[in-house]
Amino acid sequence: MNQSSKKILIIIPAYNEEGNIVKTIDELVSLQLPLTILVVNDGSKDQTALEAKKTGVQVLSLPFNLGIGGAVQTGFKYAYQHHFDVAVQVDGDCQHDVHFLKKLMDPVLQGEVDMTIGSRFIPPFTGYQSSFIRRIGINFFAGLISWLTDSKVTDPTSGFRVFNRKLIKVFADYYPSDFPEPEAIVIARRYHAKIREVPVEMRERIFGNSSIRYLKTLYYMIKVTFAILLDKIKTTKVHQDVI
Amino acid sequence: MSFKALTLILSIVMFAIVIELIRREKINFKYAFGWMIVSVLAIILTVFDTLLFQTADFFGFELASNFIFFTLLSVFVFLSLLMTVFLCQQNERNDKMAQKIGMLDLEVEQLKQKLEKEKK
């Protein structure tokens, strides 16, 4: 299959993002790439779904809040069911600069790797790099995951990612729930996925709060560390019926 | 009233409640079965209390009450672990259903739009 005929789905998980969602979608549309955009409205209490629908993209509304993991997994299920070849995860809060999307997708589209992660810690870009406390956490996980999976990762919490069909299938069946990003890397590696990081720039959120607050950072670190270590003892399943 | 009579009454009341809950379909037989066994066992051990003392003695407990506490506590620890498993299972099913509902919802909406377009 050549590159241009591949079906690409952009998954935007959104929870109470009425202030950011339209901007995120507009930026994606302005790229003029052959993409299908799916907003997964994760039981928002505000007008996220309505705002997103106005732009004409597909909006999948969950009946109640499942958390980021459940929302992203819904996107994977949709991608699997509708035969998409490539899935892209973009946060709905404008944090990700989608101008890097093409660079992020290319290695997956060309079949060089199974998954790419947009990393804000690889030169040459030095945009927004998160707060000091969070950087400690990110570095800790970068070390832990790099060590456990035998692959160099610098930005394990980045939610700006591209997946191929193989990983769409894996994640449609199982995707971690609470703070899924670092764990997802370990799972992908368990399925022998090739992962590459691509340098991107990120921005600070304009509206609202990120779902990980300072006080939660320690809990987050302990919980995810356990989850990652436990993932190592899980076995690879043969997936059949994923939907 | 003797201690034995009180325990007997309590065990019988418990058994009756379990039966009544099944009759009113408040609990499934699947989950009630365990409780039925427990309440029957309580009645048997109250009536034939020497059996209880002998068992306690066999396991090396000096007091039968300690044996009862120990057994109950162990049972509850395992029960709560089982309940956690059950809760997780329900939670996962719940999430899966929510995802499916979301997907079906979108599909219905798309089909409706398609139909309307075709009508025009």
C-alpha cells in the first residue's frame, strides 16, 4: 500500500475543553492533510461536544467520564473498527503544536517504525518543557522505561503520538486507564513495537488545568512505577475479538 | 436467656433473611448460596457446640472464641479480595459498555444524516 492511500485517524481526547477544542481542530484542519478527525468527548460537563460539532468533525461522546485512558482507547476501537491504518493522538488542550504532525507521522507512514512519540526534550527545539517538579517525574520515567524496555525514551508522558495498525489493534483491546502514557510504551515494547521519538515543540496550556496537578505528582510517580513494573510480568496475549 | 439460645436465634434469623432475600429476588442464588452455607453452618455449630470446641482444640486454639474470630477474619479478608476482583470486573464491563454506547451513538447519528441527505 502506498503512503498516500493510508487512512489516518486523529484521536483527540477531550474533557471540559470548550475553550481549547475548536482551536486544536482548526489548527489540524489548516494543515490540509488527508485526515479524519475524531473528538472523543469524555463525559465533559461543559460545551466541548457542541463546540467540536460546529467544526464538522466527528464527535464521539461517552456517556460518562472514563478518564484519559478510556477515552483514548475508544479512539483506538473506532480506528480498528473503521479500518484506519494510522492513529494519531493529539491532546485537546492546544498543548501540542500540530505543525510537527507530518514529521511525527512520516516514520510510521513509511513503515520504518510502529510508533512515534513527540518529545520536547530532544534538540533542536526548546519550547515549553513543563514545570520543574514534573520534569523530575518525566526524567525518572524516562530512565525507568529506557532501562526496562531497552529503548531510548526521553519524553514518556508526551501524549502526542502516532501508531500503526498493529498497535491500534493492541490498544483497542487493552489500554491502561489512569495515567496511561508511560505504561503504553512498555506495552507497545512488549509487542516488540519499534518506537522512535521525534523532536517537537509544546506550548503551555491556554485554558484550564492539566489533569496532573502538583500534589498528585508523587502519587502519579508511585502508581505508574508499579504499573510499569507489573506490566513486565504480564504475558503477550493473542488478540482475536477486540471490539 | 442462655448464650446458646441467643446464638441459635441469630443464626436462624440470618438463614431466614437469606431465604427471604432470594424469594424477593434481592440477591441471586449464585451469591446467596455462600451465605446459605454460612448460616446453616452457624446453626449446626450452635446446636452441636461440642463440635466447635473439638475443632478449635484440634487446631490448637485454647479458646473456642479465638477460633471463631480467627476463622471469621480470614474468611472476610478473602471475601473482600474476591469482592475487589468482582468490582474490577464490573468496572471494566461498565467502561466497555460506555465506549460501545459512544460508538453506537455516533454511528446512529451518521446513519441519520446519511438518510436525510438521501431523502433530499
